[in-house]
Amino acid sequence: MLQFLFPLILYSWCWTEIDCNSILQSDTLNISEIIIEGNHVTSKKLILRELAFSLNDKINRNEINYLKETSINNLIKTSLFNFVEIETAEPSSGSLKLVIRLTERWYVWPNVYLNHTAPNFSEWWRTKDLSELEYGFGLKINNFRGMGETMLLNYRLGNFTKYELDYRGIFLDKAQHNSLSFLASWSAKKVLPYNIESDRLLILIEDFNLISGYNFSLKYKYRKGYFNSHNFEFGFSDTKIADTINSLNPHYGGLGKNRMSYFNLKYEFRRDNRDSHIYPKTGHLVVAGINRKGLGFVPDEYNSTDIFAQFYLYHKLSPRFYTASGLWFYSVSGDDYVFAATTGLGYLEFVRGYEYYVVNGDKAILFKNLLKYVVLPVKVINLKSWPFRNLHQFNRIPIEIYSNLFFDAGYVSDQSGTYKSNNNILVDKLMISAGIGIDFVTYYDKVFRLDYSFNGLGESGIFVHWKAAFR
């Protein structure tokens, strides 16, 4: 009975009202207009590519917030904008207008390079050995031609000399599904880690080049949707090793070899729906791939098959609590033990609390867990008295602060048994750690992190890092 009475009641009500649009309006809206503001450099085509909606799309009213959030995340993840805001309006019944306001980053940077030979900053800070520093300069142009391309010109000096041209993200089609990147570089090092003993890198410093070589690569990327991409790479690497290194470690480039050359073919699948590339809090990342080194094109070519995978999951528990869990795996199989090609933990990936150690082998696995609390939600500091009108990219400074509890576990397998002969006790041994930390996040992808860790060796300490624990 009610299903018949309700339309009559609604009709009689609207008969007496002046405006009944709020009651009778359709749940389906037509996107009649998309306005983009603030893209002084960035191509409109590139921005539209990242939106989860298009002009003349028909959407349900309850989808608006999801589409806005997805579009903002997609645009932020391009690393082209400091701020993205999307506002909606309904200029007439059944139509939807969207206004996208962007604050572009500063795209042209003099690339002042300062790094260290140590596997991570905490290890270098322990010794503060200035002789291990690397320095240089260059030019980095982000969003080149307004199409999200990156051009990097580098010239490094001192212990690590390098000439490099890196050009990334050249779109090949109007739909921007296909892109190319290429890299050409020559480098030489006078400071070189040449072996591992007692789970620490042995580093040699000389006044001549210990290793030198050049590298070329061509990369193709196919990305049709927002989250999935397929990446292919074809490259060539040629490295010369000084006799001094071979005398200290005959297995550095292969038994007695002073040259390591190979062509490689690499494939990588990536699914990434995280809310940020730099400091993600929700979503997931899946990466899996294979890299074949040695295609039979050059004599005495180095041969190996590298398999890698990672899975990171980020979840929001409440407005202030987040969790993250991740699994990372790497495997190398091929020619007999080659120090320069084996991998492990202690470099870009490590068990927190073991920053001072390096563990090499043919297989490595790392498991991370994190519980995060928002100490300070995103706060934007507006510099109202900012005197440089042409540098408006710097007058709004976002900052976030998070505290966290973490637990890590890692394992490195060495089937050859080579590393154990050098008193490396962490090989083939479970490494575990736990601790607390605090993260500071600001714009231009800057993260400063302090961790206090306890490891399975009974050691503890404070460690400094310049990136998020999960990326």
C-alpha cells in the first residue's frame, strides 16, 4: 500500500512548494564541464589522462567523492604538483561541473649531488669518513615539454666520476598508453666495496680508477589504465675491473675476470593503487619481474637470471591509525659466484636494526610490518609575506608527522657457501628486529625518519633515514 501512497504524498507536497529540485533530482549526473586551473606548464592532455572521469560521462551522485579522491591521488602520484583540489558544482539539473585547481612544482633544478659509498646513511654516519663521499652537479628538468617527461644531465666528480643522460617518459601515442625512456652513462670509481667480512663491507680507496664502465638502456612502458603497467627494458653494460680488485677478491667479476659485459632483457609488471608513491598510507603495490643478463651477443658474456617480487599492503584502521605489511624477494641464478652481481640485504633493502651490516647471497627475502599513528595530520603553512611572486610553488609548505611501531624479519640464502668463509654469521640465519620510529613528511617528496631499533643480535640504536620504510 505504501508504494502507491508515497508518490501521491510526494506529488502533493511538491505541488505546494516553490522548488522541489532537491527532492526530484535524478541520482545520475552528466559531467558537462571540466575546468583546469594552475597548469602553467603541464599539458592539459596529461592532466585529463589521470582523471577518473571524462567530459560527458554519466555518473551516479554517490560516486562523486570516490572519483574525486582517485583523481587527486593519480595527479599527486605524478610528482608534478604540490597541491591538487577538485571542486564540484551543479549549474543545472542533472549536470555536473568540476574545477581542478593545481599548484605546480618547481620543475628545473640544479642537481647538486652529495652521496656516500656506504650501503646506507646510518652506516656512513657511524664512521663519518669524508673520503667515502661522492659529489657532483648537473641539471634535472622535470615535466619537460609539459608532458611529464624527465631529463637528467649529471656530472659527478671526486671518488665517483659519472657522465649521465637520462630521458624518461616520452609518450608515443595520443592516448598516452605507450612511452619510451633511455639512459646512457659512463662511470668510474676510486672508492669501491670489494668484499664482505664479518658482515661488513670491505672498502678500498685509491687515487686511480678501481672500476669503470658504460651502460645503455632503452625502456618501453605500457600503461592503459590507472594502476597497472608493463615495463620492458633492453640494455647493455660493460665494466672493467682493476687488477688491484681482482687480487683482493678474484670473484669480484667472476673468477679471475677483469671485465664483465652483457646484454640484458628485463620485464616487470607493476600494479600500484597506493595513495602516494612517496609516503603511502592506503592501497597496495604489487611488483614482479625477471631480468635475463646474457643474451649470447658478446663472447665470454656474463650470464644470470634475476627474479624479483614485492607485495606491500597499506590499510587505514581509523582516522589516526594505519597499518602496512610487505614482502620483498630477490633471487640470482647463473654463473658461479660473482660478487658484483649477487644481492642480499643491507643495501636499498634491509632489516631495520641491521643497518650496519650487509648480507649477500643468491636469494633474499624481507618481511616488514608497521603500525602507524598520525601525530600531526597534513598541515599547510602559508607564507603570507612571501616576497617572490614568481616562486609561488614555495609559499605553501605541507608537513605531516607520524609515529610508528614496527617488526621486521629477513633471511639471505647462500647456496655456494662462499660468504660464510669470511666470518659472515648472518648468512643463512633469520634476522629479526622491532622498534619505534617517527616520520616527518613535507613537500617535494621529502621524508625524514628516525628509528630506534632492537635486533636479534641483542643490539639497539637510533638510525636516520631519508625515505619511508615502505615505498
